[in-house]
Amino acid sequence: MIGHLINTDIYGRDILKVYLEYREKNFNFLEKAKNLFIENLDNVLIVTCFPIPPMQIAETDGPPGAVALYRAIERLGGRAEILTCEKISSALRGFKINFAKKPRVNQYSLLISVETPGRAKDGKYYSMSGLEIEMSPFDELFFQAKELGVPTIGIGDGGNEIGMGNIAEIVKKYVKFGDKITSIVKVDELILSAVSNWGAYGLIAQASLEVGKNLLRDWDEEKVLRALVSEGVIDGVIKKPQLSVDGIPLEVHKRFLNLLNSIIESKIR
């Protein structure tokens, strides 16, 4: 149920078609990701930052999900760090977060990417519209993780993020500019969602059912969004700093979280 909910297609994007085919091949993707998550909480690196071209300004999708995961890991007795771009770390400086500066992959028990560009077959990074993205090669850490045997989870919603290499052929089949923008970066478990923040919340919700405790109960997305927007972080669709994510108003995200919380509470009573 949660896997379906996080793929609720508000505006009819092509990613719904990707999800429907992905579900046929990997129906229990969220359960598998949850298991990998729960089993590797000792020292987690969460990676997030998606610059929107041509301005190359970070967007509001990704960081809220990353912070929510960070808090959930803490509540589960684990430890986490967030690797992100300067604008995001500056915006989140008041949230008591440990930020990674020069992470060494072998120090971590798990890597999670939330809405982070993954390189395409030509080695470049692209937006959904096929424009080139300028950013640090965060995805290199996931190649290193594969070599070192460090588990990885990718969360994305467009086909151009870290982890989408798992379903590259499906993305190319349905997503506009897919042959150009599709990421080649693979992960151990991929969470596909209509909004990447929702994918992160879905993972937390699934973990909540496992441990019998609602890890999303006190989550305040608006507080994080306000901090991001105050620093000039933009909605990736509207391309302006406002309280929305992927063109979807804050109120819709609040209602989504209310529904997700209701599902969790009904299952853990």
C-alpha cells in the first residue's frame, strides 16, 4: 500500500508508467529497501542535492526527505551524516545535523541517495528537460560503494537520479529525453516515487511498521521547506524559491503526510 501511495501521480508525469512496469518486476521494492535500511544503521551517509539548470540552484525535493531519514536513523539508535551542496547545508545549519565534508565510503554501513543526479551514459548529468547540470560528482561514492561492498539505496522520481541505472531500459522507454538523461548509476535497492521526498517518507513509514513505532509522527516538512526557501533554494518545476516541491503546493504534501501517518498508526496499534 505504501509503495502505491508514494507513487501517486499528481500531475500525470511519465514516471507513473515507469513505476507500473517496475512494480511488475520488483513488487516488493519498498520492503527490500526497508530491510537493507534497518540492517545497516550503524553509520549512514545520506546524499542529496539536485541543482536545477540553467541557474544551477538546488531544489526543494530531496533535502526534506534526507533530514527526515536522518531523524529516523537517530530515533532507531543509528548514526547518520548528510552530504549535500553548500546552499543546502547553509539552509539547514539550525537543524543540528552532522554534515560530511570529505566522506570515505569504507567508513559507512549504508549509503542513501535522495534526489541526487546520477551520470548518464556520456558521463554528464542532465535535468528532466535534457539540460546539463553542473555539480560535484556525488555519484562517484556509489561506484566506490559497489566495489567495497557497502550497501546502497537510491530514491528518485525522474530517471536521471542515482539508482535509476537499475531500471535504465524502462526509463528510456517512457521518459522524454530518456535515452539522453537516464542515469547509469546502480544501487542495491531502488525506491521509485512520484516525488523523491515521498520516497524517503515511504521508506521511513515502512520501517515504522517493522519496529512498531511511528517515526514520522512529529515530522514537520514545512519547517524544513521554510529554511530552504529562505536560503534561495527553489522548486525544481516552478524554478522559484517558494513553499512547494515539484510544482506541488505545501498543503498537498501535508495531506500526503497525514495519510501516510494514518496508515502507520492504523497498523501499529
